[in-house]
Amino acid sequence: MTVEIEQRIYELVRRYDGVYLFKQKTLTPQIDIDSDLNFEREEAAALMDEFFGEFSVDRGGFVIETYYPDEPSLAQILNPFNKREVPVVPDFTLGMLIESAKAGRWLYE
């Protein structure tokens, strides 16, 4: 059952990850949706909407902004007096989708 869930999640992610002319990326639970797959916020949000529906996972407190915080405006970036705090973005891995699918609810904050 676990292997089946894992494979179904990989298939779902591949539908969003585009087409490769030569070789598909090898997907593992450690793959990060943002940093490894380079998904934009909109792509990740669409993926997660489909994930919650297809796997009957309760969204709980899931919000895409946790993993894709708003970018600072150009005025904020150019203001020399504005202290820029780099937001700490938590991991957003395929393993998190796999574990949440098994549990039937989003397990992360």
C-alpha cells in the first residue's frame, strides 16, 4: 500500500513537472518541490489542490504561502534603510505528501 501511494504521488508530480526530452528526474521522498523541482507558487498550489482531492487528504492548516512566501516589492528591495529579513522557508518535500496521504490529513504546519 505504501509503495502504491508513493508511486501514485510520483505520477501526479510528473504531470506537473513538464516533459523531458531525454531522461525524467528520479523522484524520491527527499525531493523538494520548490528547490529541486523549481515549481512556481501557482504550479505548486495546483499540484496540492489535486493532491488533496485525489488522495482524500484533509488540508488542515495547509497554506501555500508557508512554502512560497510573498516576494518583497521592488521599493522594499531598493530601500537602503529597509532591513531585509530573509524568510525561513520550511522544506516542502515529496515525502511530506506521501506521509500525509498515508495519514489522510496534512501533517505539517
